[in-house]
Amino acid sequence: MMKSLSALTLGLAATLVTPAVLADEVLVGLITKTNTNPFFVKMREGAQIQADMLDAELRTFAGRFDGDNDSQVQAIENLVSSGAQGILITPNDPVAIVPTIERAREAGVLVIALDTPLNPADAADATLATDNFKAGELIGQWARAKMGDEADSAKIALLDLSASEITVDVARNQGFLQGFGIDLNDPNDIGDEDDPRIVGNDVTQGSEEGGRRAMENLLQKDPSINLVYTINEPAAAGAYEALKATGREDAVTIVSVDGGCPGVNNVADGVIGATSMQFPLRMASMGVETIVNYVNTGEKPHMSEGLDFVNTGVELITDAPVEGLPSRSSSEGLEQCWG
């Protein structure tokens, strides 16, 4: 059985709080993409819990909408002028925000990207994130094992995020394909594979409505689709509605990434076959601890082995486990989900 959120938080805090990192009025800023997405709500919760435990001050900011770079620029400038020692940010535009972040770092502020790396990644002092390639790979491996011999003749729809192909989008897509056993061409590009099992790609903007439209488009291309990869669980819910409208919901397996409570409930209800859960509370909590530790010791975080970021973990959630692939049930997932 998975630990509850409160147990996880306490366990994490116990491993992070040491005399070396107890700080006196360290000011930490958290800037999220928006303030409404449950993923970022959980981030704020994790950051506040850790800030309280470490006697640090946390100030939170957010974009007005997904993609709002200007508000994030203003938030960074506000924090720098207020004397913040560290900033945690989930960038709305990983490229456009870089000059502002460079100025913050020149002013002596430690800047850590959460969830979404900057472009280039080393524009931040560190990145704390889900291994999104691994998240995709897990659901790809599960789908291949679940389909058995039928995997060799699968008809696959790939429901991605957007045409801009940000890092998270590419990593999840390519991880899924590799996990399913499809040869990758350029691992930094979406849609360049030539495997005949791939019906096509479409974009969803990560929304339920976008998932429905993308699924409808790909069903027109090939009504025999029997496996659907989705960038996130809202897109998966939309894909399911499109399949249900054509009477094919029971003939198609949907896989996804996120670990939000609605998505985990959809695993329990059979809408989603498997999802990869990420941990926003842990991500932000580790970020606050990293900044406080840096202020007191000068030590920056060490990257996870073989990666250019600090991996904050990912777990497979499914009620149809397959041999050789560790997973948790939806009931266990509901103890750690967010939203």
C-alpha cells in the first residue's frame, strides 16, 4: 500500500530537515504556470509545507494563463528586488524567460526550474522534474505487455501536447514509443518515425476538448485504432469520449501520464488502462529544501545518475498489472494523487 500524502510529506521532511539546513528567514519564490491547475496547486502546498518546516518565507506567483510569460518576468523582477535568495519556476516559455532568469542569477539568486526545463536547461542552476521519458516508457512497456501478440499489429494514435514540441511533450511521446518497442529516429523530434503501426499524431493542448478533437481526427484517418497514447489525463478523458461516441471505447486501450486524482479515478473506472504518476508536492518540497540548503552551505543539488536534472520520481498506476513491470493499483494511487 502506498503511503498517504501526509505520510509521504512527513517522511520527506524527516530526510530533508537537518541542523545544516535550518535557515533564518530565507526568502523563496515559487512561480507556477497558472494558479488554477491542480498540479500547480499541489506544488504550492508542498512548497509551503517545507517552507514552514524550515522557517523560510515563501512567496508565490503565477501566470494569468498557460503561456503567460510576461507575468512570470514581473514575478522574477519582484522577487529579485525583494531580496529573494532562491526562485522556483515552472516556465510558461522556457526560451523567452531565459534573459530574465540570467539577470536574476547575476544578482546572486539561485534559480531552479520545476517540471519543465529551460531551453537551454543550464540557464537554471538546476532542474527538479519527473523523468518524462521514463514516464512514457512505463506506459509503453505496459501497453506492449498488455496487448501481447496483438502488439505487432497495433494501430496506434498519438495524442501530443502542441506543435511547439516542448521538452516534456517530446520526452513522453518518445518514451512511450521506445517502451512499446518502436524504433526512434530523432529522439528530439515528434512524428518522424516510420513504423506502420502508427496511425498518426495530433495535438490536444493538454485539454479534454483537445483530446476529443484529436481522437476524432485520427479515427477518421483509421477507424481501427486500438491503442491511444495521450500526453496527459484530461486529453485521455477527451479521447475516451470520442471513442465512446463511435462505440469503440471497449475495443481501445488508452494510456497516459500525470497521476491527478481524476485520472487515477479514470483508471479505476476503466477509462484509462494505465497512467504514469508524477509527484508535484515532492518536486516543490525538494525545491524549497534545496534553496535553503544552498543559502546555508553553498551546495547546489547533484543531478540524478545519467540525467541532466534531479529526478523526483514516477510510478505506474494500473488495475491490470503485467509481469515484470512494477506498478500500483488505482486504490493505492488515490492515496497520493493530486487535484
